[in-house]
Amino acid sequence: MLKRNCCILLLFLSFSTIGFAQQELFGRIIKKGSKEVLSGVNVSNINQDKYNTSDMGGNYKIPARAGDTIVFSSAGYRSDTAFVAADMLSDDYLVPLVPNVVALPNVEVDEMSKYEADSLKRREDYDFLFAKKHPVKLMNGKREGDAPGLNFSPIGYFSSGEKQERNFKKRVLQQEEDYYIDYKFSVTRVAQLTRLTGDSLHTFMLRYRPTYKFCRAATSKDILLYINDKVMAFRKGQ
């Protein structure tokens, strides 16, 4: 009888543990003020080191428990942080992201200051990711007591969690480059300089989006000349 009760208790605890482990925060991500869904948005659970992205329909899900901190981020939008409450896990949690519109102020220094402030804020949001130290080494970088030659340890480095985290870091770094391009080649700036609107402006922005390397090296005059050259080519092709 005692053995049977123990088995029932263990079975109950197993199901309870599974149910607890399978808790998820889920829902949709949209552009604030509209019904436009946002795909490819990074979703990260800081407490559990879990990462995911929203699908083509703006749907997302990520393992979560009450008390966890979830960060939503995407190039061109301000990152949003959610602190999970128990009732958020039982129904769709809608996430409206605010577009990170870079205006064209009169003083360029103010524009740069705004970009740097936003960049620092994003860095703070992901400090948990970049400040994390990984003890596993792949080659050289000798530690005390290491044998000569190649120091390679696949344990941990090739685990699904580590690979997921490295891929997420790459996406965050790529997003930061996209933010910088958006700052230098902003819709507002291009629209004011070219007088393009609507679909023409959208097509121009996609077709002639400069590289991150170019934007980093380019002065304001370089950007102005670049836009001027490209809009002439664009109008000839219309």
C-alpha cells in the first residue's frame, strides 16, 4: 500500500513538474497604433536564457514563469520589457512596439545624441547577454595548467543552449547595425531631400539602402551626395 502511494505521489509530482516547465508566454506583436503585425522580432527571457522570434503572423511564444523578465526588440522599433505576472501566462499577451522614428532636427549633434542614447539603452537591455562569460575555449588562449597546442572542448560550446545564445547575439549585433543605418539613412531625411512619398519612397529606401560599413565612414556630406546620386538614378529608371 505504501509502495503504491509513493508511486502515485511520484507520478503526480512528475506531471506537476512537466506542467510547470511547459509554461509559456505567448501572443502577438504588432506596430503600436495599428493592426500591422511584426515578424522577426527578438523575444528573450533574461531569467532563463531562452530566445525566440515572432513568425510571419507576428505570433510568438517563449518559456516563462511568473517573475521572469521578457525583452522584445526589433530593428526600427523601441525595445519593450515585460515583467511576467501569473495571469499573463493563461491568455494571449499582446505586445505593441513603438516605431523608433529618427527625425531630422536642425542640429545634427542633437540627432547623434538621440541615437547614442537609444544605443546605450539597447545595450543596457542586453547587458545580461554580452556581460556573460563563457568558460569554454576553442583554441589557444591558454589558461594556467593548459597543455601546449590546441585547446578544444566541444562540451557546452555545441550544446543547443549555447548555439541558441550565440545566434541571438548575432541577431542583436545585426540589429544594432540596422539601427545605425536607419539613423544615417532615415526615412525622414530621405523624404525631405528627395520629395518622394508613398510607394516610391518605400521602394527607394529598400533599393538603395547603404551598407553599415559605408554609413560608419560617411560624413553628412557623403550621405547627402549618396542620396542625390541615387535619386537621380531612381528617377531615370521610373
